[in-house]
Amino acid sequence: MNISRAEQRTLHVLARGGAVLVEKDDKGKIVEVNCVSREGWTLADCSLGVFRKLRKRRLVASSDGGPYRITRAGRVAVRPQLDNRS
């Protein structure tokens, strides 16, 4: 599967225990996303476009109205790396 660098970084943060927090408008449409690592840091590479691609490919999912987390398919798709700088 072809995954961009920003998508790879987002999946890497999620695989290490992070979450994607979403904000919705009055109609329930997602208008803003915020990717947070388990340490509380915000990932700047996670934009609305990146999030939509990940959700369309079913690499992230939400359960019971909670934050979006990585799925099993997302864990398979992410390449292992030592840190998030490459």
C-alpha cells in the first residue's frame, strides 16, 4: 500500500498509543482534527486531508463515539521506525 510521509507519521504516533481527536459542526461533519501522542504532544502533520485518507482506507477507526485510534490494518501498514524524525 502506498502511504505518504505525513500518513506514515500519523500512523506511527497512533501505533504508539496516540489518538485523533475530532471536532464536528452542527450537522455532525468533521471540520477539524487534532492528533495527540500518548505523551500529550500534538502532531502538526496530521491535517484534515491526511485524516480523511486514513479513514477512507480504514486504517483508523472510532468506537463508541471515542477518539479515532489505529486499526489492525493500520498496524500492518505502518513501517517500523525508531523515531518520528525520518
